[in-house]
Amino acid sequence: MNQHTTRRQNVRGFTLIELLIVIVILGLLASLVAPTMFSKVTSSQRDTAATQMQMFETALDTYRLDVGRYPEKLEEVRESDAPNWDGPYLPKALPKDPWGNDYVYRTPGENGQPYYMASMGADGQEGGEEDNADIVHQ
């Protein structure tokens, strides 16, 4: 046998130090990028809630045009036995807000408004700040 064929070829890989340096750099990058990405998730949840409530507003206005009044419960835009009801006014079941809570709907609303509609935010409780702040549809 030839001495060259029995020897292993010298293959260079990454050292432990090089791998640790790469992991530290990735960790630093993640710590800089993650807060920005999580704030985008929060703002998109708030935007989704506002958009869903606009969709409800259209359904509620159509219900009022057909029936002559706003529904007592939000679920009536999907199913009702009111005279002249020509729904369902939403194509699918009522969605929950982006945090998995039911939307709050009351009629009559406050300050002479025909109804009150809101999402209670991330905590599902009235009031709150930042992520927990209520999103009221005006």
C-alpha cells in the first residue's frame, strides 16, 4: 500500500471559538431586531381589530336599512328572526378580536351614538394602556 492512500486528508473545519463568535453575533442581531418585530405584531393586532370593527359597521348599517333599527346583539347580523331581515350580513361567523376575546357591542351607544363597539385589547379588560388599551370604534 502506498503511504499516501492510507493517510487521511487534512480537512479543515470550524473551530469551537469560531462557532461561538458566530453564535454571539447572531444573538446580538436578534436582540436588536426582535423588539422591532414584536412591536409590529402589536400594531398589526390593533389594526386587525379596527378593520374587523369596520366590517361589523357595514353589516350593522345594512341590518338597520333592512330592519329599521340596529340589532340588540351583534350576533343578529348572522341570524335573526326580525321582520324584513335579509341576512346574513357577514359571510362567516363573528370573529373574535386578535387576542381571542369577544367584541363588546351595546345599543344604544354613548353620547347619542346608535351603538358602542370595542375590543378590550390584549388583557380583555376595560381600560388599560399600550397593548391593553381599548380599541373603540367611532
